[in-house]
Amino acid sequence: MAVSPQKTMLLIFAALISPFIFKLSSGNIQGYVSSFYKKDSTVSFGTCAKFSWESIPPSDHLIWHDCYTKRECARLSVPLNYTDPQGEKAVIAMTRIPSRFPANTPWYRGPILVNPGGPGGSGVDFVVDMGEELSTIVGPQFDILGFDPRGVGRSVPRVSFFETAAERALWGPISLHVLDTSRGDVAREWARSKVVNELARERQLDVLRHMNTDHTARDMLRITEAHGRERLQYWGFSYGTVLGATFAAMFPDEIERMIIDGVVDVEDYYKTLWTHNLLDTDKTMQIFFDGCAAAGPDDCAFYAPTPEDISRNLTSLYNAIREKPVPVRTKHSYGLIDYNRLRMKVFNSLYQPFASFPGLARGLADLAAGNGRPLFEMTEKTPFQCNCDEGLPGIDVTSEAQAAILCNDGDDIPESLEDFQKYFKHLTEKSSWGELWSTIRAECIGWPKVPKSHYQGPFVGNTSYPILLIGNTADPVTPLRAAKKTSEGYPGSVVLTQDSPGHSSLAAPSLCTQKYVRAYFTDGRLPDKDTVCGVIGSLFSQSADKTAAHQMFLGHKLTSDEHEILAAITSLSMSSRLPVSHPL
Ligand SMILES: *[C@@H]1O[C@H](CO)[C@@H](O)[C@H](O)[C@H]1NC(C)=O
Ligand SMILES: *[C@@H]1O[C@H](CO)[C@@H](O)[C@H](O)[C@H]1NC(C)=O
Ligand SMILES: *[C@@H]1O[C@H](CO)[C@@H](O)[C@H](O)[C@H]1NC(C)=O
């Protein structure tokens, strides 16, 4: 998970919560609604353009400047190469929502660093877009601090091996996309990666070689020390769990608190295999079919009497669209609903089912009836404009940062087409979603050779404080099994299971989970082993008072803390602001 063009500030869903009845407004919940950069119907540029990072001089100390809205920003100098600490510097861009308590009071508990995933996701965007809710969940004693990992966004140097935005639009990695064998896509993808990575080597090798998770872990320690604190407090999601587990293995004595949430199989990641992510993807999909059948035609527009019917209907739709893409004209742009776009839309919806399933069902029903526009509008991009980020240097979160981090971190992969074809076959035999997931490893075909002296395991450690891991029972890209496996390397760590579909705990409204998050950060309390947290609300029933879960809350008065935490996690899980353009 991580950030993207969808830095839309558009909050399309309002959750109304009273202390007694949890009630979701029955308006239009449209998943990853619309639009990159679209706000109401005017074009805006998310967090861009409002604030100049260059106005902050890089420093070894923390000097905070007001920025964005109710945020503070700073730039910290760190060694570009930690083996050569007196050499060149990198500059890490950070944004925080400060604690409600001044640093010189006994209530102040220091920063919690957050990472939204990616790799290549921007922690600055994460805190600008979602910091309030994160801050509410952990409590007012802490700063919530997001940073752009080295290579990413506003940190310097930035991975950017295209020279213009137009070049990137034409040739840049498009994170995930479908490789359709009937069109020869596998071989084309191989050739595309080869030429783009040749460009990377030619243009940016000196920068690229310093971009890896090992060095970002060291940067996190520097950020912590710059706050005058010895030990890290951290909450990392998705790829952020790779970063957390790496930190914990490298610096087991420097952990005050660490939550890793939506946990990646770290060994699989460092082997550049990406073979263990899709274990529960179909389980998440099945929850769509089951939920839709159970919800009935009023609440699920793609309803059919049984889950099997719905599944069959979706397969028919895939086949029909593959044969005959649907042309679409909207107010802002035009394009096609083709097989790639349909599969990507369904796949992305699995990351955040509470926000996206009802809208997905409507979009699919419309598409089946011949109208592709609603589904198209859910993923509509402002048509590419040449003057976009060229005029605004330093603010673009480039797509190639992802490739730089994951290809540097992982083992080199074989370069031949035959090897990639074999890999593609292997992945698609294991899961139908292999047809898009295989594009991640493809980014590393022909990646420049850099010395691999960074930490690559083992992922074990007797940590100075036990780690809390969170895994969902049906996470489409980070299966619960990976959380359990990772936990084994860190004695005393506990896996909290959230019984929900979606990617990471932020994907579903669980008061139970987020109360454990708060208790862990504030009191150091870990859940008992085998704790399972449920969620409040149901996937399709937007007319809230129907569901049993809501009934449970009738007559149970929430404390004001619970009320706040529930409102925050509901807002997050229902929001279109959660980033999805990165795989993890
Ligand atoms: C980092 O610095 C050391 C010491 O100067 C050097 O040997 C090493 O090659 C550098 N690492 C990279 C990735 O350039
Ligand atoms: C979905 O399946 C049902 C039952 O098999 C069928 O009657 C219906 O026409 C299908 N709908 C679509 C849109 O394919
Ligand atoms: C952690 O501590 C245990 C018990 O002292 C020891 O057996 C184990 O080797 C340690 N693990 C690591 C990674 O240091």
C-alpha cells in the first residue's frame, strides 16, 4: 500500500456515529472513487504546490516549520552511505502532527514513525492525508511522524530516471498491470523493463546504489536520535513491515514500541520472489461473492441468488470484456474499460472492501448492462498534461522509486526472457492474480548491478520491547500466515488477528484492534496470544441498523476514547485516501 496520484483530498464518505448507534450514512460509497487529482469536478493537485520544501534548510538537528495545515515539516541530513559517514549527505523530508503535550512535559511520549508501504510510498503524504486519524488512534501523547524514505518524494536525492514527466508517462513503471498472454504481453514487459533499467543505470546509478531498506532503517534511528530519544516507536504497514522487521533485526536493542501491520513474508521479499503474497486473495474475493449474495439485490447491485452465480457472472463479464472492450466518454476524459482495467479495479477493491465493495458491485452491474462509465469514473485519471510536475520540481512521488528500493533490496534475478516466462507460469498456476502480480518482479529484469552489502537477514532478534504484529484473516496481498512466520523470529512478539477482509488493520473498522494499538503504544500492553478482533459494520449493508453488529452497540455506551477511536478507524477504512497504487 502507498501513495500515488490518488492524493485526492476528497472525502466521499461520511460516517455518522452516535454513542449508541453506529450508523453509516447511506450515501454513495464508491470505493476508490474517481479520479486521481480530482476534487469535486475541478482538477487539483492534492498536497502539491502548497508549500516549498526547498525553503527548509537541511540540518543535523530538527528544526520544525509550519506546513500544510496544522502540520510541521523538517529536513534532516543523514549520510548517503553509512559506511562513509563523513561523505555525501542525503536529506530526509519529514512531516508530523505534534503531540498535544509540549516536549518538556511528563505527558509527552515522543514520535511514532509511520510508513504507509510501497515500497516507494510517501510518509509525508500519509501524514498530510491521514495523520489526524492515526494521531487519534494512538493518543495525544505522541507525535505522528511520516517521512519520505530516501529516494522517495521530497527526500533528496530522489529516484527519478526519466527526464520529463512526459517520458515517465510513456515509459514509467505502472506499478501493477495485467499481462495478457493472448497479446504477447509477457515478452513485451520483459523488453520494456530491459530498456528502462538500462536508462536507470545510465542516468542514475550513483544515486540508485544507496537506496535500500537497510539504509532507511538507519535513517529511522537517526530520526529517533534527533528527537533526543534512544529507541524507536514505529507503526508500519505493508512494505512498512519489511522496514520494521529489518530494523528489528539490525537494531534489536533500539525498540521502544513496534507495530507491523499487514505483514509481508520478509524472506520472500528479499529473494525478489513475490511468491507468498497471494495466498488469501481468492478468500477476499470469495467474501465479495458471499457478502453480495447475503446482502440481497437492494444492497448489492451485482446480486445473484448464490455466491457461485455471482462468481460465474463475474467470470462471464471478464470474458465478454476481453472479447469486446467498452468505450467510455466522461465529462473529463475518455478511454476504455478493457480486461486490464476491469481486473485492476476488482483487484484494487480487495484492498479496502468496506469502502469499495458496494461501489464495485454497482459498477459491475452497470458494466454488465453495457454501461462502462461508472466503473471507468471510479478509476478515472486526469488526462496527462505535459506541464504538470515539470513546473513543480521536488514534489512528485515517482513511480520508479518503488523499483529502485525493491530491486536493490532483493537478490538479483535472471535476465532472460525464458526465466521470466517460467516465473510468470509459476505465479499464474498458483493464483489467477499472478497475471498482474508478476509485474512486480518484472521491474527488476536487467536492473543495474549494485553491490549488495546491505542487511538481508536473518530476520530474528531479541528485541528490547516485544513487537506487535497485526494480520487480517483475508488480506489480499499480505496473508496472515506471513505475520505468523515473521513473528517466530522475534521472541515475545504477538500476532493479533483481525477477522476481516482487506489489506492491513486500516482496511476495516475494528474498534477492538485499534484499542489494542492504543494500549500497546500508551501502556505497552500486548494482546493475549490468539486474540481475534472482529469488525463493526457489514460490507454491503449501508442501512446500518439492520445488522447484528450494530445491534450489539445498542445500549452499550462507548467511552469518549472509544467513540473517537471508532470514528477515526471508520473514517480511514471508508476513505478513498488510503493509497493503493503501490502493490504493498
Ligand atoms: C560506501 O562507502 C564505502 C566506504 O567508502 C565504499 O567502500 C562503498 O562502496 C560505498 N557503498 C556504495 C553503495 O557506494
Ligand atoms: C447472473 O446469474 C444469474 C443466475 O445464474 C443469471 O440469471 C443472471 O442473468 C446473471 N446476470 C448477469 C449480469 O450475468
Ligand atoms: C535470543 O535469546 C535466546 C535466549 O537467550 C537465545 O537462545 C537466542 O539465540 C537469541 N536470539 C538472537 C537472535 O540473538
